[in-house]
Amino acid sequence: MSAQHTGWQELRCKMEPIKREQVIAKYLSRTLDSQSVEEFEGHYLGCDECFDELRVSEHMASELRTSKLAWKQAEGVSVLQFRGAATLTHSAAELDELRREVLEQSDSRVIIDLGRVTKIDSAGLGQLMSCYSHLVRNQGTMKIVNVMPEVKKVMDMTGISSLIGTFRDEQEALNSFRN
Ligand SMILES: [Zn+2]
């Protein structure tokens, strides 16, 4: 890296807190020019203050972003759907969101629509299991619908699809609530 006497690298953190906030906000919203992006990226990796601040801001920004999940009601049952393609893997934001949504809602009859979930791993399976046990503990139940082949394979292999009722589509699951 070339030594620039005006670069952030050498300033360590002489950046004013307000200036830092502005740079980070612009960096996260991708409105910094490429030169500044390069300088900032070169800087924050070596600067604890900026690094921490960036992580906090990033976290807040992701909380503010529209939820990846949405509830709807069908025949008195709460159906949780993903708004877009999603993965239920250990580092995915969807995992936390799924848990929050299921644990915070009060309806005990829940259908999880996995129609847009392209991938699942042990963390995802664990989360589904903990949602399921939570509902069962509260005299409720959870059913899973629209499972994609890749995800179904993993769920079948681990026996989870036979433990948690798994149905082809929403209507089938709704019918099963009536029986
Ligand atoms: Zn800094």
C-alpha cells in the first residue's frame, strides 16, 4: 500500500466522531466515491474505533431493512412466508428473524412456508426444531409446506420432516388442521 501522508491509515483515529459517523453512513449506503471507499477500507481494518463503529452501524442498518419474513392469515392459521430467496444456514440473518417471529407471535397454530428457502444446514434445522418445540410447549403446532428438493433431502435425512408435519402446500396443511 502506498504511503499517503493524508491517508486515514496514518491518522490512526484522529477522525472526529461526527466525521466518522458520516463516512460510515455513506460507506454503508454506498454513496462514498471509490477513492474514499478504498481509503476507508484500508483504514478501518486497522482501527478499532472505526471497526467497532462500522459493525454497530451495519447491525443497525440490517435491523432497519425490511423484514425478510411476512405473516398472513389463512383459515385462522398464521402462515409465515419468506419475501424473497432465503437460506436457513448458520450465518444467515433469516435464522434469527425466523426465531424472533415464531417466538414472539401468540397464535399457536403456525405454518412455515419454505417455498423460497434454497438451503438449510444443521443450524437451520436446529432453529426449526426450537420453533417447533416452543409451539408444542404452548399447546400449539407447527407445519411446514412447499419444501424445495434440496432442503427436503436434508430434512428427510435427519428425520425432521417426519417429526414436524411436512405438507406439499399450504392447502394440504390447512386441511390437516381440520382433521
Ligand atoms: Zn478510525
